[in-house]
Amino acid sequence: MSDTVKSVFCTIVPPHVLDRLAQGGDAARAEAAQRTLEHDSQQRTRRRVTALRGLAAPAGTPSDSPQRTIYDAGHRVVQPGKKVHAEGDAPSKDATVNRAHAGLGATFELYLKAYGRHSIDDAGLPLDATVHYGQGYNNAFWDGSQMVFGDGDGDVFLDFTIPVDVIGHELTHGVTQHTANLEYYGQSGALNESVSDVFGSLIKQYALGQTTDQADWLIGQGLLGPGIDHGVALRSMKAPGTAYDDDVLGKDPQPATMDDYVRTSRDNGGVHINSGIPNRAFYLVATALGGHAWERAGKVWYTTLTGGQLASDAQFADFARLTAAAARTLYGEGDEVQAVLKAWSQVGVPTS
């Protein structure tokens, strides 16, 4: 595994959304979407990193405090850009810089306080982010080593640092890269996306101190701009397929159960689409158990991701089986196991 070369380039806005915008009748929206698609395609081709599973963590004593650095690309397609904010600096006059700094901190905090994990690699990896990337760039991404945020076009999408769950989602791709290293294709790729949605949502819930019934279970709430009339977010974990139904964005294509599993060659085999199925399973487990979702439900998912049993090409049924095993190991034959078994059954994924 450790000598396999993989692409690590994971974006928050799925290609099917950008495709729809690029083919739409509005010239300005189409141009912004096309520029974003072309950029993302080039990045996917260029970015190759060695798979990290099995590699030893760097030596040293990781701190319980994050080491965050924010860079400004100045609306150019450069990385990292000009250093504008370091750990310990006073708040910036630039709200985007402050949001990026806070979002990196919120992510670090959830992983440390809830799971004892020291940063993305569990070895104190410094957290770097580039803001104001490109002209009207409609995406945010983890490139294998750092975060990058576009400002959006101000019409369909706003600044990508606004939703803290988007920041948490993208950084969690780094956690997955350093643990199970789930292949970014088909069901394993949809699991990769779902894990990022799960922990992105948990990071938001933890930062806000929300219980399962207080959480909105949306990914990217607050990201959609004034050009969108009928949409609340990029995805809904509670009700996949309902995040938007809009003349500009089209209809949210996510299925909630295996009955509606989408077979497609686009988007690496539908990784952003079919992630709705394991997303819904997590929502069902978390709400069945109640309280704070990062505690029991989150611990089961975290243990599954990091426990060493999850193969890089795992399918939904493999992940489901391992979550049941993790729940049993952590909590015995109690409510947790029953919640996990019932949730996967409700979305049509076998656990045996």
C-alpha cells in the first residue's frame, strides 16, 4: 500500500453542480463554473501523493495547540501565496482570514478533545490555508497538505470560509489520507466523502455546542448566494436529495437508500452523490442515541476510520460491518450496537 501513488485533490462543490452551471444560460455563471472546472481538472491531474497508510508518524511531542498559518493568494492561482496571519497574531482586518483561522482551530479542537487526535496526521501537522484564491473561484479544496479557499462568484456561491463544516469537511480528507486512505472512486470514494461530511458536521456541532436535535445536519449551509432561490446547502445528511431544487443548480441528486444508488462514470463513480447513503446512516445512528453526536456515534465512526481494519477499497457493507464491530468493542451489546444495525438496515446496507 505504502508505495501506491494516489491523487489527493478533494473539493467541496461536486463536479455535477459545476457542470450544470457551466451549461446554463447565464454567461457570467457559466464562465465562472467553467473556469473552476478547468482548474479542478488540472489540479486532479497534477496532484499525486504517495499513499500514507503504514508510514511512521514523525517523531516528536505534538502540542495540544494548533499551529495555523494563513496565506493570501491575492486572487491569483498560486499556493501558498503571501503569509498574512500566524498563530498568536491579533485578529486580521480581513474577515476571510479570521474565518479560515477559526475554522482550522475548530477542526483541531474537535479531533483533540473528542478523540485525542493531534492535528490531521495525529503528529501535530501545522495547519496551513490559502484564501482569496483565483478570480471568482467556486470551490474549496484539500490538496494533500493544505487548505485552499475560493471567494466564490458572489452570485451562486459566497466565500468558502463562511461554513465551518466546509473547512472541517476538507481537513477531514487529510485525516482519511493519513488513516484508512480510502480510494477516491465508487463506494470507497463515497465513503471518503461521507466521512468528511460526518466530521464536518460534528465540527460545526461541537463548535456550537449542539445536541443531535439542535443540529441542522446540512453541509455548506450559508454558502449559497443570492442567485439561488430554492436551496439551503450543498447536501443534507438528514434528508439526502433535499438540499436544493433550483432553476440554477438543478435538483439535489443524492440518494438516501441503496434502492436509489446512482451508477455513473462521472465524479469518480458518483462519490459526491452516493455519499448520501452512509451520511443518512450516520444521522440515524446519532439521532437514535441522542445527546452530542461527536460522543458515541462519532466515536464509532472515528474508531472505524482509524482502527486499521478498514481497507482502502472498502465498500459500504464493509464499513457498515466495521461500525457494528466498533460499537460492540466500545460499548458492548447495548443501544449503540442496535442503533448502528438499525440505521444501516434502514438505508439498505447489510452488516453481516
